[in-house]
Amino acid sequence: MLKGFGNILIKELRELIRDPKILLGMIIVPLIMFPVLGAVMSFSMESATQQAQKATIVVIDNDRGNYSAIFIRNLNATLVRVFIVNETDPSKAVSDGILSRYNTTQLLMIPEGFSANVTQNLHINASTTTYVKIYSVFSGAGLFEGIGSSMVGSSVTSFNRYFAPDVVSARPSTIIRGHIEEGIDPNVLSTLMLSQAIAMPITIMILLTYSMQIAATSVAMEKEEKTLETLLTLPMDRFAILMGKLSGSIVVAGIGAITYMVGFNYYMGSFTSAIPTGSGVDLVSLGLTPSPLGYLLLGASLFVTLLSALALAVILSAFAEDVRGAQSLVGYVYPFLFVPSLLLMYIDVSALPLALRIAILAIPFSHPVIASRAVTMGDYWTAGLGIIYVTAFTLVIMYLASRLFATEKILTMKLRFRGLRKRGRTPAEEP
Amino acid sequence: MDVVRKADEVRKIITYLPEEAGVYRNLSGWEYLEFMARFRTENRDETRGVVKEAAEICGLGDRLKDKAKTYSKGMKRRLLVARALMTKPKLAILDEPTSGLDVMHSYHVRAIIRRYVKEHGVTVLLSSHNMLEVEHICGKVALVNKGKIVAEGEPQELKHKYEGENLEDVFAKVVGFA
């Protein structure tokens, strides 16, 4: 046994366990954070599946034969509600708003001659096949977007299993912004949009955590290295110190974000190039890439969110005595960054229960993720309202930060873990 | 001038050197002086003049080009004292300017302060626990015990009045532990 090892080990454990920052950061936060993340993931999965199961489908039956009736009965067994409409043309049904009238995103069209073709397959020529067309509304809602059309697809499979293999095939198409894009499979589209569904939230998470660390470190460093005291005695506007710190952090974080996005884009590119795109899906021609206005709004949303995160980091770090303390304090904001980003990766915000939706919308860090989806789908209002909300939030935080910097309290303020109360050091406590 | 109500005005005419002041680790000594000078100068020429003055005061020579993180404690203190005096303020408040320094650096810092007061008429308010240092540098002394001034005057006058060999003796007698 190494001489003195046991003694050192006991001392280390005592010191580490008694440090409230370590206790909170290493033990309590993960104990809360991971169950919350797990709950978020399973909630997203469940709600996407439930939505698909509860799905309503509108059916255009242009065949009106025996087998089309059987097919619809089979659909009824898989899906909760099936509405048969009199319209014959899917394009017209979509443009007339029939889908929103029945509150559904799925439309199925059984072509004329469906029953005749099935009969021919079963009794005369097994090589005769037929098809049904499935039209799904694409909303860019996340990784589970394709579940609805998959449910209809499985209904076709069960029909085939009952009668004959491959007698009916499903031909999926996508409805984008009220227009039918024939032959575009929503699943392929979802896969292609994967980089956006995952890359954007992850990029935002990393960009925000990274820049918050920079801002917090920069303020705490001034305190730790004892340079802040001198800075506050200089004939200058106190607000300039705050703005200088924020702007410096934004520039460094911006450079970091660009480098990161270039790298991440390359990384995602290596995946998407491996996805077979035989269907010839082209996101640009489908209008599923943001317009210049969309990019502008997305940039604005990212910028104001970044500013709000930095201002928050500056305020929090003002309560810390050193860099380590500042980083721990900023760490408490991370769950508010991770949970909405992960949730929105899988599910659309409009699909959440009201209370959860309000909670997610109240967190400013959700808005760039929401904006990235919205601008892709041409919904500039959502992005714009998000920007207004985050700007208001940022202004409040900036005001608080500027008030903090205007006083000398910034030198002496600190958060105490017992009771989390703020205190100023009195002269009697000075060393 | 009311230091609370007119804090902005007061900051223009004073400089302050805190006891535990630090420097920016990744700036060179020269860059640090430039950064500080810009707050109190109007143009580039004036800044350059002030920084040159500071370089002369601190006497760090070519080491001013090196990053401050490579400096010893004494070098940092010399840089900071130069920073506090370089703009010739009406009042420079220096809190323990030589605490923790070795003999050579302490000697240099004291020499800087004495020379600057003499040559440029800057008033220095210096706080120190080192009574011998106080006696050596200061023209007027106030002895403070438990937050209150207990004796005040020129060093010679105090020594004579309290029959002390030096100011340390005087302090001990005034406070009553000798």
C-alpha cells in the first residue's frame, strides 16, 4: 500500500463532497436532468405514436367497388376515423381545404378500376397489380413526422396479407404548403430534413452553452484576477463595460458557431450523401429551404437569443467569486437549453399540451429552434413573434445587468448556497 | 466635491491602486498601459506619451513587450503603480503599494512614488501597515486604529510628541500595546 494514500483519499473525498457546487453539479443535477430528459423523449415518442393512432384519414374512393369497400373497412380497423368524401380530384380536395375541415393530415385516393384490378390479380393474372395514393401534409415537425403515412402503409400491407402479396401498393406523395408534390415520399423528405431537425437544435445548444461560458468566464476572470476593481474606478460609462463584455463574447461565440456549423454541415453531409435519393427529391425545388427573408429572421432570432443568454451569463457570473463559481452558476441554466432543444427535435411545439407549450415558449432558448422550422415552412409570423418575445426578455435582462454594473455591489455580491441569498460584505468582514 | 453624487467627476481626477489589483494575463505590459491610458487621453499621440511615461516610471524595459502572465509579483506591482501615476492625477490612492514584494521591488516602488510626488505635484494617499515605509515616504501621517484616526501629523512631529524612535514605536504607544 502506498504510504499516505488512504489519508490523501479521505481528505479529497471530504473536500469534494463538502463543496456544494460539485455536489449540485455532479450528483443532484444529473439525478434530476436525466429522468427529465428520459421523460421528454418518451413523451415525444408516445405523443407522435398516439397522434398517428388517433389519426383521421380522408378517403377519395374513385372506384366504389367491392374491393375498395373492403380496403376502406380494413383502414377503419387500423385507424380511428375514416371519412369518405365525394370529391374525385385529390388536388381539388386539398385546395378546397377538406383536410383541415376533418382536422387531418392524411388523404388516400383509391383509383378507378381498383376492384377490377384486384379481381384480375386474384382470379386471372397474378401479375396485375394496382395502387392507392397516400397524400401526407408535410409540416417539418420533427423526426417522427413520417409516422402517419407509415400507419396507412401498414394498412395496405395487412390488406395484401389477407388477399395476395403485392396486389396493392402504396404510392406516397407529399402536400407542401397546400400543394401536392406527386411522387415525393414524406419519409424520404423527413430523412432529408433530418439534418435540419437535428443539426439546428444541437448547433443552438452548443453555441449558447459555449458563448455563456465565455461571457461568464470573462466577468468572473475580472473578479478572480482582481482587475474589475480597477476597471470600476476608471472614468467611463459602466454600461460600456457590460456592452464591451457582451460584444466580445458575441464575436468569439460567432466565430465558434461558424466553425462549428461548417464542421457539423460536413458531418451531416456524410450521412445524407449515403441516403438513397432515387426519388429525385430536391429540397430547393420543393421550396423547403428558407428564403432570404427566412434566413434573415432566423439570423435575427439566433442573435437576440444569443444576446439574452450572454446577458444572463453576465448577471449570474456577477454573483460568483471566481471562474469556477461562475461556470457552476451558468450550469444551472443548461437544463433550460437542453430540454426544449431535445423536445423540439422530435415533436412540433403545436402538438404539445397547452401547459407544456406555454412553458417551452416562455424559455427564450426554444425560439431559434421553432424559428428554424417556421421559416422553412414559410411561416414568418411565428419566427417574428418569437423574435419580439426574446427581444423583450433580453431587454429586461440587459436592464437588470446594467443596474448591477452601475453599483459597486458587483464587487461584493455573491450567492450563498444556504438560502441562496445575496449579501454585500461589510467592512468588518474585510480581511 | 461629493464623491458619491459626483462619482463620475471624481473618477476623472483620481486614480486608485487596490491592494490586490491584478493585470490582464494575456495582454503585454505595454498593451495594458495603453488600454488604461485610453480612458484618460483624447488622442493617439497623447496616449503614446502617457504610456512612454509609464514605461519610464516602472522601468520594466523590454519586458513590457511580454505577456503579463510571465511577470513576477514585483513586476506586476511596478506596472500597476506606473498605471496609477502615469496620467498625473490630482490624487492617487495607493493601497499597500509594496505588500508582499521583495526588497528590490519595494525599493523601486517607493522611489517611484517619492519621485513622482516631488516632480509632478501629485498628491498620494497611501495606506500601509508598514510603519517604516510610511515614515520613509510620507509627508503627513494619520494613524488609524479600529477605523478611527488616533494621531495625525508629520512623521518627525509625531516621533517627537510620543517620544518614539520610529513610527512603529509611536503607533504602539498611541494605541497602548507598548
